[in-house]
Amino acid sequence: DGLRARQGDLVLQSLGVQAAAEVEPVEAVPGQRVAVVWCLSAPRTLRTEAWWARLGEARVELQTPPAAIPASASVGVRTVYVPLPGAGAGTVRAPWLRLGFTLEGSAGEIEDRVPVRIVAPLQACLTPLDGALMHGDAKSLDLVVTSRSIAPVAGEIRVLATSDWSVSPARSFRFEMRRPGQNVRQRLELRLPPSTSPGTYEIALQLAADGEPLGTLRARLVKPLQWVTVGPFAPPRRGALLAPESGIDLQSRATGQHGAQIAWVVPVLDCYDADGALDLEALYPEAAAPACVCAFTVLESAEMGRGRLRLEGSDRGRWNGRAIGPDGAVRVERGRNTLLVRSCSGATGWRLGVDLRDERGEPLPLLANDLSRLLDGF
């Protein structure tokens, strides 16, 4: 049970007494009062008297201590609710719990330490709806704040998104909750500028209660690179090209596996994984291994620059029609830039991922990828 009698357990052992202690509640908000409950049992009825208790160094009043411990039953000894000293949110307090007693004329003292987790008066959760993937430039998020405070609490939530992100219905919200367990819910609609590059982003919300900051909520968002794809093809002979690699014509059809006529398609969002990579196994479940697919995309830049391109799951890649160097170095042209990739199935999965960064390793911030507009002319 983890409880110890200060007189070497002689009193408890000689009388066959079992004891356990707990603190109510096991989680408390700063300033909340707690009570200590000891549960005692014995094989025979024992007469009790002279009870006392301490929480830390403070003497604590007991609520009607029992006059006896019934045979083969348990009895509770409970303190009144008292403040837990020095308790700040995010800490764990484990003060000494001491219970003094006289059983059948023998005096003893039980002591133990039971941890109490001190939690913030508010619990909050920020959840992107339908996962982290963004559909185009927009994303909906669900915010839920729940009170754990025994007293009324007023708070504020502020969205820390960058100034060019559109957040509706507002960037800050005030709320008030009057009882523990009460919650407030808010749907947030987030929209990034059209020129925002594909990649991983984070939205942060600052939570405060009664004028004091409590913490920051964060949610990861992924804007996947948009592709059009055509396949599946049988793998070409060494050095040979697949039909789309000889020239892009999105209106044309090609001959795929088993002589089937295949056309370019736009993968649905369900064919992207949580990291924004294109899951080609999900897109082409009927493909007979080994199989290859061509994927094409366009990225629009407002200025010229240089970058480093990392491809995952690529057997052949062409940036603006040219081979990509072994170090991934590419030249980003002002205006439209094209990327054509051949990806073939393998034994360890079939997915296509792209990471394009500047020469310092930072994400390129302004690369529009709106294929509904950028594919005109292909």
C-alpha cells in the first residue's frame, strides 16, 4: 500500500490493519482545495480514538473520524478541504500526508506522499477538420475550450497567424464559463494567400484566462503539391522514355499497361498522405507491379532564384525540361516552372514526395501552385 507507520509498522502489523491514502481530486487547478482520504481495514473490529492529520506541516481538521474499524470491512477517514500550498499550473505536488491515531490503546502515525497534478484552469484543443491536409489554400479548424476551474473564469483566444493569412470569423475571441466541465466551441476558417508555396505550416493560438497567459495551442497544416498524373505504364526499356516524357500534352491519351488507353487525371485529396506526398498505390490500385506513372506540376515564382529540389520516389525528374543535378540544384525562373517526374512502383511502397528549398535550406515562400490556372497551355 506504500503507507508506513512511524513506529516500524508494529502497530498496524500487530493488529492486521491495511491502509491506503489518496487525495481528492487527483488533478487540481491553482488555488483549488483538496481533501485527503485514508481507507483502513482490519480482520477484526478495532476501537479507535485520538485521530489527527497533517497535510505537509499544516494540521488539518478531520470530518467525523470513526469510533471503530468494523471487522472485515473498510472505513474512510477524511479531512476537510484545504488549500494545497505552493501549487502552480504544470507542477506536481506530493506533500507528506500524516494520520495519527490510537487503536486499541496503541498510538501510531501513518505517513505517505501522494502526487497531485496541478493543471491549468482551462483545457483547450485545436483540431484541423479531416486531418492536416489543406484543400487548395483553405482549411477549417475546430477549437474547444473546457473549464476545469471551480470558479467562474473569463478568457481570451488570439490567433497568431501571419498578417497575410485570412482568419474568420475573427482573430480573437472572448469567452466566459461559470462551472467546471462547461465548454465553448469555435469553428475557424483559415485561408492562405494563393502564392503560398506547398509545404508544412503551423497555426498558433494564444490562450489566456483572467488576464494571465496559459499557453499556446498549435496545429500543423500541410499544403500538398498539386499534380496531374497519367498511368500506369509498363516500365520502359533502359534509356527509353515514356510517352509524356517526349512532350507534355494534357489533352492527349497514351498507351499504358496491357495496351489500355490512359488519360491525365487530377488526384483527389484522399490520395495524399499526412505529409503531403502523393500515394500512388492509392491512386492506381489496379496497377500490376512493376508499373510506372508520370506526374506533372507547375510552380509560379514572382522572381528568379536558385533552389534545391529533393524528390522521393522518383526514377527520373526534369525541372523546366532539364535534368536535375545530383545535389538537387535547380534554377527557379520568374513565372512558370515545370516539374515532370517518372515514378515506378517498388517493394517498399509507392509514393511521390517533393521538397523544394532555397540554397540555405529554407522553404521557398512564394511559389504558386494553382493548377486550375497554371496548366493553361499544356
